Amino acid sequence: MKKSKKEKKDSSGLKWFITIFVLAFILSIIFSFISTTAISGLSLVPAILVLILVVFIGIIFDIIGVAVTVGKESDFNAMAAKKIPGSKTSLNLIKNSAKVSNVCADVIGDVAGVLSGSISALIAVKMTSSLGLDFNVQFIISAIVASLTIGGKAIGKGIAQSKSTEIVGFVGKVLRLFKREK
């Protein structure tokens, strides 16, 4: 007996949920373990640099997620017809924009957000102990990290919308290095 389109779509949605749930869970465990282990062994300045890197990664992947969502398939169809390197990969990103955006903005972006929170907590402990502070700086550091993340993503969304073709094209070229286009 053949499944109806609705049953296939429901099944596909459930499979995607399970896939993305498992991916997010595994990435969160791995990166949380690595970051907390690594950060606790670092001095204050390198720990802050790692924190900035994690925030930056979250912003970059949010930009990619938005760019793929607003990108136009027609731009990449034309490029693919001209056999421009990376255009087929970019076209596949656009055709799968919901999933790509979910992975980039939600999975990687949110994992980066959680990591930046735990890293900022570790930095606050380091600052409090190494600088001999009487008060908890966690509130200030958390507010700075949240503001940088939210502000960076706000600016990034505007860039992603206005430069979506360039961004998706660049990502397509980078991904092409890891995958052979037919």
C-alpha cells in the first residue's frame, strides 16, 4: 500500500526532528565538554578570546542561515548554467533552505549561545578569583555576551538579506571543496 503525500510529509518531518534533535544533543555534549575542559585550563585572556570566537561563530552561522533562506534560486540557476564553481552546491543549499537554516541558525547558533553562556560563567569565576573581586561579575559578563550576540545577529541579518547571493555563493564554494559537484 502506497503512503499518501501527507503521510510521507508527516514521516519526513518526524525523521527531520529526530535527526536534528540527535545532532543538537551530540554537538551540545561534545562542545560543552571540550569548552569547559579547555577553558578551565586556560588563563583569562585566552579564555576571553575563545568566548569571542564562539560568539562570532554563532553570528556567522546565523548569517548563513538567513542568507540561505532569503536567497533566490534563479540567481544560482543562472550561475549553474554558466558552470560557475560552487553554484550547484549553492543551489542545493537554497533548495533545502529550511533544513540548512535550521542547522546553521538553530543548531549551531543555539549551541554557540549555550556555550558562550557556560564559557562566560567560567570566565566570571576566573576573574573573581584571579582579580580578588568581592562581587560576582557573572551578571555583567552575561549581559555583555548577550548584547554582543544579539547585536551581532541583528547586524548580520541585515547583511544576510542584502548580500544573500554573495554569502550563499561563498558558502557553496567552500562546501564544494569538500564535495565534488557533478
